[in-house]
Amino acid sequence: MQDKPLGSIQQFVLYQSWLGKTYGEMAEGSGYGSDYIKEVGSQLWQDLSDALGERVTKKNLQLVLRRFQQDCISQDNSQQERELRAGSSAERGFLNLVPVSKLDFPSGPVPLGSPFYINRPPLEELVYAEIMQPGCLVRIKAPRKMGKSSLLNRIIAHAKVQGYKTVSLDFQEADEAVFASLDKFLRWFCINISRQLNLAPNLDDYWDAEMGSKVSCKFYFEGYLLEQIDSPIVLALNEVHRVFEHPNIAQDFLPMLRFWHEVAKQDRTWQKVRLVVVHTTEIYIPLKLNQSPFNVGLTVPLPPFTIAQVQNLAIEYGIDWAASSSGAQRLAALQTMIGGHPYLINLALYHLCQEEMTLLELLQTASTPSGIYSQHLRELLTLLQADPQLMSAMQEVVMADESVQFDAGAPRGAALSAIAAYKLESMGLVQLDGNQARASCELYRLYFSQQLLRQNDDHASANLLNEQQQSNDISEADALSQFVNLHHFSQYLETQWQQWLTQATMVSVIMCDIDYFKFYTDVHGYQAGNSSLQRIASTIRQCVKYKATLMTHYEGTKFAAVLPQTPADIAVDICENIREGVEELAIARASSVVYSDQEEQTRLANPEATLTLRVSEGRNWVPQRAIAHAQFQFDGFPAPVLTVSLGIATAIANHENSPVMLMAAAEEALFQAKRKGRNCVALNSVLSEEI
């Protein structure tokens, strides 16, 4: 817009104004006087007004420049637009006008100069000021994908502007063999730093096995590295939690960093070193209080985005409706769902600006296998499944209506011990307030409660299935033997999918589960459970045999059937036939209950009371306590007889879908049927626009 480039102070004022900073706030973080910055700003607005031909002020800056951008694109649809799309953002400074169609998928650190990096005042200013302090130590701690690396890259860039030398070590790059011993690790550490400082590694001149690795490392820094470098050095250590996994290394390396920081208070040589430590998790190895580097220096937790920051980011993505007050209200629902998590916010806005889905559709599918967060959620689930104690703790949190209190003195195996709570917080799954823990966002609460419900259903039938597999109670002529195993079922889907692709075949999958079957087996025993399972399987087979190409005993008490060339409405009819057929089997959930006259009067007067019942099932007596509990819970069942819940997913086979997606959609539909109260049919139409 101008013939001359902006000066550095003009760039600073323009950028800070774009972020909504006052002149006073700019002065505090820059070292310039507020009057001087205000004078620079006034001249800048005048220059911009002259260039644009309309009045520009600090308040209307964003509005005017965005309107100017749109005018440029609409007036010149050829050369100027091509320049914008080709990446002329480098010439246009912080605005970085990247067209929406060319946006990169959110992944990894936000590049320097990108408009998609959102400042979280006063965080950046605090860190920039701290690394100016001799011998400082800064710790940045946050869960994965909260923006740690993006902030670290800006710290390094800021240090370079100050004329500092910078070294960035990512411990994820280290081979496992590097952690074999402290000596090998520290030599790797020193060699990497030397290379980045463009110095030849002269370790052998300073390394002495008799003195030990830590002392040798200190001498190498003092006598070689710091002597060769005149300027301060910012030593940025990223992914330090990788070191935590090796206690034999961490117990020496981390106190060494603390010692360097303490030495710097007295030794001018060590004041050149400015340490920045970045990690995702808390440290659980035993360290003495005066040896830990995590109770000194500046600790910088990364907060989630506020609604104002989400709105600013949405505007950067070119989402027009986000700029209004009603748009902010709509975005508040998104923030509630994902808790202001930077990566999850970026992922949502990326899909919204591509117009792949509406905000309502995004929110409705967010916690499902077909939602945009499915991969992220599966990664977290895998981490939890690797630690049963964490899984148990997470279950307690998501199943509670309110915050869950954890006990700092609870043993390690307790459901929500302090260590479990802190680990879940480090993973970003919970928020801690004092000794209270709650799910960090609605997305995690919904997803993990769904997963835990499914796992509980599977575990409920595990004993029954083991008994079925270990015994020959079910012969080859029985109903279950007419269902292929899951491996064969999956292979069939993968193989046939290629043929269905060529014909654009409509395919439906039915997923069926027996409701509350564990209660039935607890009351009636496994022999009765086996018999009932066969009868239900036979009913399913009879209802789908004329349509289904293949059926499988999917897992637990679940059954699945694939129906090629079957539209959703036909699949729904089949499912209703199955549901009604199972109900007509009239397999009673509870045994016959015989009351005495006194018990009957008590029951009628107080039906919710837990009664001591006399229950007989053939010759076997069921324990009174179990039956009393069963009677108390009976009203929660969908019917007095065994019932099934069914989910349906239908898709036209194409390259946008897959068998895995179809099965996941059917499982999600089954879960929705359970959420509705069970003994019903739910249809998932996400994969087919024709449904």
C-alpha cells in the first residue's frame, strides 16, 4: 500500500495494535515510552489513511484492512490473486494473506509469521523478558498439542533478534541407545550443542572418566563452549519428558541443570546460559527438593484459548460469520465442547472454513468415530489402555456428575490417587482445581464415557464367552456356529469392497447387542445364559438370512451382519423384526419371586425399598442380597424380558468410504441406541447422503 517499507518500530506498533494492545501495554513490553509509541502510531494511521483513501484508526484497523483485502481480490482476479495464492505473505508481513483453499492441514508447530498463531498475553511478553535475564531458567509445561513448540520457536527467534546464540535440542530425536548410560547421554548432549554452535566437538580434551560424566560436562561447557562464545546462549530443551522415561539418566541430568542455574547466580561465565525446558508430563522420579529444576526459575503453563482468542482465530481462517456477536455465541459452543484446546480449535476451524460441514454437524459428530477428532481421541485411548490404573481413574472422572476429589495420600493403586490425577492432567484429559478433578472438556467426557460403556458391556460378557469357548456346550449344529468368526468377516468386507466400488453398491451393516446380559447370567447362571444366547442368535439368523451375505459373532454379546444391495429403510425393517423377535422369545430377566403376606404389604407400601426376598430358580437358590439388589434395579431395564439394541450404518461404496468407517459408523449407531434407552433401533446416516 506504500512505496516505502515500514520501520521496525512501525511494524511493532502495527502488530501489537492488530492484537488489540493499548499503547501503555506496548510500552511495558518494549522499553519504549508510551508517548513515543503513541506518536509513532498516530503517524502510522495517517500514512495508512493516505494510502487507502479512507480514515484508519487503531480501533478500525482490522475492519479497514480486511475490506481492503477483499477489494483487491475482487478487483483483480488474475495477477494479484495469483500472487496472494503463491505465498506473497512474506512481503505483506504479519497479515500473511493465505487463501482458504490453500490452507495447510493443522499439524505441528505454527510457522513464524503465521496469522494462525494466537498470542496469549502476557505469556509471550513474560518469556521474552525472562530470557534477557542472566542465567535464567524457564520451564514450559503443557499437554501435547497445546502450542509448546510454537512458543519455543518464537522464543528462539526473539533471542536471535537480540543477537543471542541459540541451540535447540529435541530429545525425541535421540536414539534409544543414547539413554544406555549417563556418560553416553551427556556426550550426545555436548556434541549436539557443539555442532549447533558451529564448533568442533573436542570432548576428549575435557572428558575424564575419573571425574565422572557430570563434572566432565561442566568442564566442557566452562572451558570450551562458553569460552568460544561471547554472546548469551539460549539452550532450548524440547520434549524433556523423554528423559523422565529413563530414571537412571534423569536423576543425574535434571539436578545438573538445577546446579548450572544456581552457579549462574555467582559465576559470570554461566550467566551466558539461558535455559528453556519444555515437557508435557510431570516428573515422578524421586528428586530431592533442592535438586529439582522444576521449583526454580519461571514456570509457564500454557492456558487454553479464551472465546475472544477463538473468535480472532476464526476471523483469520476467513469464517465471515465469526466476527459478529452472534458468531461469538456460536463459537462459545465449540469452545465448550473442546475446552479452548489450541490444536482442536484449529482443526475445527480448518474444516469449517473448507465448508466441509456446518458447526452443528461438527459438534454432533465430534466424539464419534466419524468425527474430525477420531484419530486424536484414539491416540489418547491407546495411552490410557496401556495403564489400567489411569483408565480406572479416568472412568471415575467421566462418570461423575461433578468434580471428583482425589486424595494426595491415596495409594498408587487407588482409582484417583494424586499421581493418577496429575498424569491425567499432564495428558490434558482433566483439569485440577485444588484436590478436585473434572474432565477438561465435553469432548473427552463424551468420548471416554462412551468407550468405557462399551468396554463395560464387553467385560460383562467376558466370563460367559470364555466358558462358551472352553466347553462344547454349543455344538456345530447350534445357531452360533452359523456365524463366521470376526477375522473371516473382516476379510470378506475388505475383499468385497473392491467389487462394490466398481458398482457403487449400497451396503448396510447391522450391529446388535443384548441389553444388560450380565445381569441375566448373574441371576440365572451361565448354562441358562448359553441357552438364551443361542436362541437370540437363531432369531437374528432367521430375520436376516434372506438378505445377509455374512453374519458374525462380533464380540461379547454383539452380533453383526453385512447386507449388500440393501438400503437403509430395508435394514431398519430387518432390525425391527430382530428386536421384536427377541422380545417375543419372552426370556424373563428375573426369577419368580415369592413374597410372604408381610413382605407383599411392605413392597406395596414402599416399592423402592430393598426387600429380603425368597427366590427359587429350579433347585438352585440365588443369594438374597443379589436378588434384593436385582429387584431394586429392575425398573431401569427396558423390559422385563431380554431385549436387544441395534445400530445400522449404510453407505454407497466409494473411495471416500471404507469397511472400517462403515463398521465404526454401525458401532456408533449401536451406542446411540443404548443412549436412547436400549431395546430400540438407531440409524447412522453420516456415510451416505442419499439416506
